[in-house]
Amino acid sequence: MKRVLLSGIAIVALVPFGCQSADHSPPVGGKSESQHTGPSWGYQPHNGPALWGTLDPTFSKCALGKEQSPIDLTAGGSADPLAIEFDYRQTRIAVENNGHTIQVNPDLGSAIVLNGVRFDLLQFHFHHGSEHTVDGNQLPLEMHLVHRSDGGSLAVVGVLFEEGPANDTLAPVWSHLPPEPAASHVVASGLDLASLLPTTRTMWRYRGSLTTPPCTEGVNWIVLTEPLTMAPDQIAAFGAIYPNNFRPVQPLGERVLDCG
Ligand SMILES: [Zn+2]
């Protein structure tokens, strides 16, 4: 009883500090989120997706937003594949454990063109298990390629992974998976981004949000319908670092899933 009461006080006391704090950046380089007193978030019972909206005022969209991601997708059909063009290139990469996921930072130069607007690829990262589900089924892993236009709009391409043959394209990343959050990045020699995607470019499209705090809306979501494969030991290697870093599916609400 006492413990419950104390933790309630702690939450109330933290909110004003959260309002005044100018630094809401994730604890890159930090040792453990659980010991932080700021608005850190994670996937544990005390800081997980169900609580994100209460952890900090700037995270309110996580609880109150009406166009949130991820969502459950319906198998079959596809949005117009001609509406999106991939301009992905060979690049050097830096691999980083940022405390929430493994993130890969390529050189600038790769992009997608969506309805005539160019969105530059900024980074890509992974969720274990998948965030989007297909007919209610969760897959082992999902990759998010995050792009931004000159106007500041975001477009995220989601690629699902199922268990199967090893993924050789991602081997340079997987051979450098940093087990602990660290400020320094591990740089791998190169990656052919063009071969990172499934050959079938059918997709779902919808309007959603970031799947992590602050759950910002207005994100153009493109999820490719064809999953890639990854070997069980590759999936397990990521799972050993992040056993559970996915947000559960959110209501579709008034939105329309564009699947042709
Ligand atoms: Zn993501």
C-alpha cells in the first residue's frame, strides 16, 4: 500500500519537472533507463507503451492521438506501386544502439519519391517483434526506413521479416550489433540499400504516427506487403539485445487503409 502511494506521488512530482526540462532526448549513452528520473520511456511495465502518454506532457499524442501507428493490416491488395519510387544507393553506414533500438545511419543521398515529393532517407532501425500485424498476426521483426522531405514531412517505409534463409544484405549490420547503448557508433564498410528491399513493390499505405514517443502524427506510412527473410539465429541475435521493442497496434479509427 505504502509502495503504491509513494509511486503515485513520484509520478505527480515528475510532471512539472518534465514541463520545465528542455532536454527530452533519449538517453543515448546512458546505462539504464530504469534509474532515470526524467521522461524516459521504454517497453517495460513501468515505462511501456500503455504509459507513454502519461510520462511527459509532450508525449500526450501517444494517449490522445486519433491517427496512431502501428495498425493491423489486411492481407491482399496493394496501393498504387507507381506512386512511390526508390532511389536507394550503396552507402557507408554507422550502427548505433540508442537505448530503444539498433539504428543504422547511412550517408545522405538515398531517398524515396512519393507522389513527386522527394523524402531523404535519414536512418533505419528495427523492432522485435513486428509492430504492424497482418490479419492479426505478428511477425518476428520489422524494419523502419525513416525519410524526411525538405518541408519537414516524414515518410516511413516498413519492411516485415519472417523466419527463413539468412539475410545477407543486412550481414554488415548484424556483424556490428552493439549490445549496449553507447555514444560511439560502429561504422561498417558499406551496404547496398537497393538490395535491402523486397523485389515485389506492392504496399499498404496509410496516414499514421511515429511508433515511439512523442508519437507525432502526420507520418506517411508505406508498408511493403512482401516480407523479407532472416535466419533464426539472426532474429535471436537482435532479440538478445532487444527482446521486446514493439508498440502494440492502435485503432484504425476514421482512417482508410489504402490497399487498392
Ligand atoms: Zn520504428
